[in-house]
Amino acid sequence: MSGIITSLHPVVIGDATPKPEETMPIVGDTMAAARENHVHPRITSVTQGTLNASGEATITFTLPFTAMPFCSFSYVELADNAPINFKVKSWVMTNGKYTGCVVKAYRGQPLPNNILTLLSLVSFNVFGGSAYNVVFTCMAIPQS
């Protein structure tokens, strides 16, 4: 019985662009079916970047955001390196919209083996390790 329409109403194929994802789903009441090859609008930006010698990278989002987006960062390293902590250093704005960001990343590093006094820890930065040349992904999504 696959592919057989048993409706009393004619099937209307809609020409409207599909709506993007929303936080409050609705059942809908339009008597039309979506076309087989329809595509929903994208609401997220996923961009790849590479950290420079200062542990920074500039990301350009694949779409603009009207409000500050939530950014999540991920990376894969094959070596047994200490973890990296990513932060948004600043936002790139164009015509009042968020179109990118400058990312700063810090690699964790172990405490030195030869800690002689507590005073030697004053200038030690536990997140001072280099993250140079690490390739990462930045996912930006509107906050709800």
C-alpha cells in the first residue's frame, strides 16, 4: 500500500520556503505537503579555524545573528596533549549584527616539578601552554 493516497482531500504541494527551527513547535494547519527536495533554512553557523602563534583565530560566521550567539568549540588532537580552553575575545559586528568573533585559546599545562616555595607559583599560568596550529570548529547558534 506504499505510495497510495487514500485521502478525501486533494493533495496540494506547497511552494513556500520551509520555516527554520523554532523553540515552540506547532502542529500546523496548512493542507499542503512539502516537496521532496525541500531544504529548511539554517539557523546555525559551523566554521573551521586554525589557532595562530598567539593562540587566536578570527571566525566569520556563515550567517549573521541579530543577538549575541552561543558559541561552542571542539577540536581533535591525535597527540596526548593537555586540554584547550576556548574563549570569545571579541565580537565582529557588521550593520549591528554579529558576523564573527575573535577566539582566544589557552592550553592547560601541569605544575612545574620543582616547586620550592609558594612564591614561585605567583607568576605561574596554568593555562599558559601554546595551542599554536590547532584546527578547531566553532559552532554558533542563536540563544533561546
